[in-house]
Amino acid sequence: MVQRMTAPKATSAMALSEEVGVPQPTLSRWLREAATVDVVAKPKRLKPKPSNAKPRSPGAAPSRTAEEKVSLVLESAGLDDGALGAWLREKGLHEEDLARFREEVRNAAVAGLGPKPAKEAASDKKRIKELERELKRSNAALAETAAILVLRKKAVALWGEEGEDT
């Protein structure tokens, strides 16, 4: 399968996956692992780089923001194999990069829906307890103020206002 993906008229991992029933990420991993073996490794075509460009490690995608990754995953979603290959070349990506972006987007979405980490949950519980104590103190102060007002009204009703001669 690695030979079929590295041959001159190579089959994409996605197409081969559908043909043989092996998951595409597995085929992509095999291809990456096989690229480290000299017999299988393909010579890379060199493109002229601008003089200010940083050297890129083999197989590393340019760093992308989370928004760019989501955008790329969404753009690639409806493309068939032929169009996907052209699109990947246009964007300067490899199938492995796109697979990794899909996984990162999926993990981020799942993490956003899942429970909070224990550390955050503990700090939230602590904050809730502090707020409940403060609320209890405020309620007690309010009740005390209300009681003083009621007593003052009763005192005024019984004895009159201060300063009045009776």
C-alpha cells in the first residue's frame, strides 16, 4: 500500500482507504513512517525560497491559526480526490497536514463541549462558596436594618419624635 501511495502515479491515502478498507489516518501514518526509510523515501522537489524565508523541517506544515485551520477543514470538506489534490497543492499543504487539522478541530470542538477540567471546577466551587457567604452576610445586614427601622417606627409611634415636648 505504501508503494501504491509513492509510485509515480500515486493513489491518495483517501482513495486507497476506500478501495482496501484500511482507515485513511492509518495509511497516512504508514506513509510518514515509510518516508524515514531510505529505500521508500521520495526525493523532494525543491522550490526556490524567498531569501527571508525560514527553513522548514521536512513534512512540517506552516504554522496556522485556529481560524485558518477551521477554514481549511471546511473548504476541503466537499472536494473529491482530484480537486482535493489540486487544492492541497494550491494551499501548500499535504494530506497529513489536513488530517492533523481535522483532528485538531474535532478535538477542540469536543473539548469545548465536555466538562471543565478539575482545576477550573474547583476554582468555580470556591468562588461560589465565597459568593454564598457574602450573600448570607448581606441578607443578615439587610434583616438587621429592616428590624431597626421597624423598631424606630414603633418607638416614634409610642413616644413621638425626638425633640417633641410631651
